[in-house]
Amino acid sequence: MSFRVRVLGLVLLVAVAATAATAWLTLRQATSQLRESAAADRQVAARITGELLRYGQTHGTWDGVAEVVRTLALDTGQRIRISTANQGQIADSDTVLGHRPRPGGTAPPLLVDPRPTLRLPGWEYFPSVAKVAAGAIDSYANGVTYAACLTRAGHTVTTRPGDTGVPVFTDAGAAGAETGRGASCVKQERVRAGGTDLDAVLTCEVVRDGARTACLQRVFHERTASVAPQPLSVHLGALDDTGGGGTLAVGPTAAVAAGVATAAVVCALLLSRAVLRPVRALTAASRGLGEGDLARRVPGAGRDEIAELGRSFNRMADSLQESEERQRRLVGDIAHELRTPLANLRGYLEALRDGVLEPDAELLDSLHEEVLLQQRIVDDLQDLALAEAGALTYHRGDLDARELVETCRTAHSALASAAGVRITTDTAGPVPLYGDPGRLRQALSNLVGNAVRHTAPGGGVRLELAERDEMVRIAVRDTGSGIPADQLPRLFDRFWRADAARGRATGGSGLGLSIARQIVADHHGAIEVSSEVGVGSVFTIVLPAAPKRAPGVG
């Protein structure tokens, strides 16, 4: 996987993980706090309505409820407004606490109805049930009047449940019902107690049994409406309330952020380790390479850019090592090539100086031939060095490949005849080429000279010229001894000869093929070789044909 893709994947992974973790945490906290807030709001609302309900049921009036509202507002932090249909607004916690009234909230009001629910026996004899309902109405009307009076007089009122669901009110602070400030309240109760017309409840007689209780409850509310406390509408909250759940908890957010940061750091460390390990190996190997250790290599496994860099370094190190080995072999080969002839020259010159030998013409010719051979080796080395450095001079122009082949045949005819080898050509019509005629003749002459030297007397060398697929092919085919297949890869090495003894009877300087290959390569071509032991060899120069020109274009 590409290193860039790995880094991008890591960044995306961290970003997605961080976003997902933050979203999950925010949603979880918001949901949890909303639930907690809703539950707390329900508990607060239940407490407020419960306190107000108990006050209405106990006192029989809403007089004095403002103090309860004040206490509840301080305890719960809610703004509380209460009102009835007849009296309108009774109390506002902002006003009670001395604050400027704020705009009310948008929540629907809560209903608090302190009036009791009748519990009537399920007797089949309906007039008896009607009497019980009428008695309950009278009892509640008298009791609630008495409780309201005691509340206004400052007495503490207590209640206990009655048989029919109607509470029984008593004065918890008086020594007796007929004494103290509660005496007038007792008189009011007695004045109020005048009985209820039984016909008022008998109107429910025509109602079916299933709806009879609801009918009696409605009559109960109608007959006690003038004395019972009215249902209370409770409005909670204000528009500018912030509530207690507006801020998300810091602890879980910090924990998740720390977890994501830790994961990012761990991933970054793993990635940096994967990156820095091959970089450190490359640094150590390059340092060793600079110090002369050409055998240093780095692991090249993988398919990312770092692995490709390692493989490129290894290729560079291989090339440097091969170049160093070639240079070392070249120095050894040059020393080998020059040592023997120079030693011969030295021996002959010392013998001439000491008078051991006479300087006759034959000896001088031999020494001159040896000097010429060494001069040829030096010239070939210079040509090869210039060619490999790209500094060899070329004078390119249009030429005919057929003339090039014929010139080489003519130049080597004398040498071939002396060796008993026949040179022939096989050429077609004019074959245009573009290149340096002298350098191309030098390359082809090296191939022809090798072919003649390695062909036994009676054999032949054939020069073949052909053009196909916009390529010019000049083949030098001989009937020599051939070259073993395992030696073909080394044919173009400097100073290498198929003759292991490096003799000069059948070999030249050992640089001709190297020079020929470089010259052909500089002309954007190549040399192909095929050989069979005992049959002969074929060296083929392949060059691009000259581009076709329109008629009349010079």
C-alpha cells in the first residue's frame, strides 16, 4: 500500500474516530441529561402540585397559599403562578419574592383540584345511595366552610378521611370546639348545615348503573361549588429560565478526548516506527557506502514509496559495486595486457645494451611490432573511455549501408586471403543510414576482424545486409569454432577472450567488441549475437533506418 495512502488513511481514521466519539458522547450526554432534566422537572412539578393540593384539601380555601408558593419557589428555583377561573391570579412567586415579574413560560398549566372524590357503596337499592350522597354533600359543605374559617382565623386545621371520601376537618390548635377563636367558625358551620334536598341527587336515578357514580360526583361538585376551593391552574417556569442541564458534563468529554488523543498518538508512533526503521537502515547503509562498504544493502520488501526507495538504493549500490569490480578488473586486465609485452621489450633492450644481442633488422621489426600493439591497446582504451563518457566525436551524415559493407569486405580481403578464409557479401539495393561512416566502419571492422581470426582456413565469412520494419540489419556470419552458450554474456567485457590463455595468435586487444557495442549504442542501435559450437557465430548490427524524405527535399 502506498505510504501516502497509509498516512491519509490514518488521518481519516483519527478524524472519523474523533468525530464519531464526540458525536456519540454528545448525544449520550444530551439524552441522559434531557432524561434527568425531564425526570427532575416531573418531580418538581409533582412536589409543587402535591403541596398545593394538600393545602387546598386541608384548608378549604386558597387564602394564605402565597406563603406556600414562596417556600416552593425558593426550594425548587421555579417561577410559580397560580390562578382560578373565578378569582384570576392568586399568587406569583416573582411578586411574592419582591422580583420584577418575568414573561411566563410556554409549558401548559397544571391542574390542581382539591375537591374530594366520592366513595359510594355499590348497593342495589338506589334511594339509600342517594341519601349517602346527600349526606356527603352536606358534610363537605359544612366542613370546608369550617376549615376556611379556621384558616382565616389563623388556626391549624387537620383532616382525616371519612367513609365516603369526604375529609373530616378539626381544629388542631383549640382546647375545645366551642371555645376560643374557633367558636365563631363552629357557629358558621351550624348555620350552614341546613340539609340538602334529596331531589337534587335523585335526578341521577334515570342514569344507568355504570354512569351513576359519575352523575352523583357531578352533583356533588355543583352543590359544593360555592364553598369549596376552586380548581387551581399552576403555571411553572419563565422564558429566561436556563435550567440546570444546559452544560454537558466535562468528565466524560475529557475522557473520550484523552482516549482519542491516545489512539492518535499510538497510531502515529506505529506509523513513525514503520517509516523511521527503513529510513534509519537507509542512513546506516548510505554511511557505510560512503565509507567504502559497497556490500551494504537494505530490506526492500513492501510496495510503498519507502520500500521502492530501498530497492532504488540497492540498485544504486549494486551498480556502484559492479562499477568498482569492473574498474578493478580493468586495472588488472590492463596490467596483464601490458606486463608481458613490456617485459619482453625490457629484456630485449637490456640485452641490446649489454651487447648480448646484435641489433639486426629482424629484431628491430619485432620490437617495433610490439610497440605498435601496445599503442593500439592504448588507443582502444582511449576510444572506449571517450565512448562510455559520451565524449567520442561523431560526424553524422547520410550514407549507404551497402557501401559500408563493401568497404569493410575490401579492407579485410587481404587478411582473409592470407588466412585462407573467403569473404562474401549479400546486399540488396541502396539502404540509407544516418550516422558517422568512419565510426560505423570501425565497429563493423572489429566484428569482421574477429570473424576472420576465429575461422579456420578453408572457412568463410559472409556479410549480409537487409532492411525490414524500418530497421537496417548487418549480419557477420562465420563458419568458425563457435562460442559456448555460457560465455556469450561475457563477450563484450573488456579484455575478455574466448581463448583462456589470452594468446595473441588468434586474438586482438580484447577491446574491439566493447568499442563496437558502444559505437552502435550511440547510433541508437544494438548488437545481437547467436552462436553454435562447431558451426559458427552470427554477429548482427541492428540500426534504425534513415527517415524517408519527400521527393525534392535535400
